Amino acid sequence: MASKTEQLRSEITEQIINALESGNLPPWRKPWSTTNAGPHRNLVSGKPYSGVNPLVLELASQRHGFTSSIWATFNQWKQAGGSVKKRPDNVKPGKWGTTICFTAPVTKKKRADDGTDKEDKFWILKSYTVFSLDQVEGDFDHLRPQQPEPNKLFENFEAGDELITATGANIRTGNRACYVPDGDFIMMPTKESFHSPADYYETAFHELTHWTEPEHRLNWDRKGEGYAAGELIAEISACYLAAELGIPNSERMDKSGAYLKSWLKALKDDNRAIFRACSQASKANDYLLSFVRTPEPAEATA
């Protein structure tokens, strides 16, 4: 019988596979804009979810038609003065809440051959059930998304420029977009040559994620699990960054479509693959954001 951890990995992977096979945009490519409340985040900590959780929460939002990006557990909503609405008749039992997960360290003492006790440390997945603000009754109007004034719709694009500049990355103008490891520089076409600002920032964030690969930065190698896996990491990280900075994702599928079959095969062959990709994407996202923000201690808050 599969362990609870393996079952959870399989269930989440199956959700993402179904989404990719549906023909719609992948769950990490939601066209974020300032008309919604930004990345999926926790009510209590105010922090965005990381790893695979933003994908899981986005799939739940698409499935139920949620518009809010604020989530919390049943008890967290209760403590805040709210109450989770009764499950609608058209939602199957056990499917009204959304299961998210975090890794947690577990240490056990193990008797060695020489008779001494040694600590054996390993990681397990801990799961929580959370509910969207849209599923809750209470005085939370101040948390609900507000429609911005039309002339302010794209004002946050300057946040993307600030991050790009703050990294200090060597970005050169050229006729293609790529990161060149040997010279440790990024090649980018001019901003004006892109179809939209969203295309430009998404491409820049994608290449900046590859820029985090060298040993003196995050020391990860796209070749470890195949080139397509590295592209998946960069793709997810770019979308996480856009959501964090309030910049809409491009809805073009040029690059995603080229790797879709490879990603589907990887996910079907290994239910840990999406977790590894999302984990590395979150690390790259945090590293790049550290250039413009003061880092905070990580908390495993549901």
C-alpha cells in the first residue's frame, strides 16, 4: 500500500497532468494582473505559498471559479471571525477544501553497528486543508479583489525593471533570448521588439532563472534531469515572479508547447518530478526577489 506521502504526490501530479492534457494554459501560467490580489497567499502570515502549492491552489480556483488569492485553514478562518460555507451539492464529499503540502524534517534515533545511537534525519510531506476567501462568510470585504482604475492597470511594471536592474546581471542586446553560461551573461532582444510588456518581463525572468544556475549563485544544473526539466523550472519561476510583482503572464504558449510532451512524460514517469521543479523554481524566485526585498524567515504556515 502506498504511503500517505506517495499518495499525496500522486494525487497532486495527476491534477497537473490532467490540466496539461486539457489543452488550456498550464496552471502556473495564470494571466495575473493587478485586477486580482496577486499570488496565492495565507491569510495569517500574508506570505505567498511556494513549491507546488501555487499550482494546486490555482487549479482549485479554476475548478470552482474562485477570484480571491487568500487562503487559510478551517481553524484560521474561524479564529479570524469567519466561517467556511457549507459544501455545495455539486461538489463531492472531501473535495470542498484544497489539500496543500509542506516538507517537514523528522529525526529518529537509530542504533549503529557499534552499539551507539545515531540520529537519522529524513523529510516527510505534511498536508493541510485550506479554503479560499470565496468559500468563507464573514466581514472580509477589505480583503476581496478591487478593480483598479484603468490608468493604473500597468503601473507595477516598474517593479519588474527594478528587479532586473537590482540583480546586476550582465544583460546584452541581441536577436535572441538566452543565458550564456560560459560568459555568464544574458542575451535579450530590445523591449520594443516584444509583442507585449508581459512577453518581455516573462522572458527576462525566465533567463534570470537560468542565470541563478552557476555554483556561485544557486548551483543547480538544468542538465541534471534533462534540458526540458530545466526549461520547466525557468518557466514556473518566471510565472511565480510575475505573480509576486503584479505583472500579468503572457498567454502565448510558444515555449511551453515545445516542451509539453517532455513535461507530461516526466510527470507520468515520476510523481516527484513536479515537486522538484517547483521547489527549485521557488528557490530561484526567492533568490531573485532578495535583490529588492529583505528576506524573512521561512514559515510552514498552512
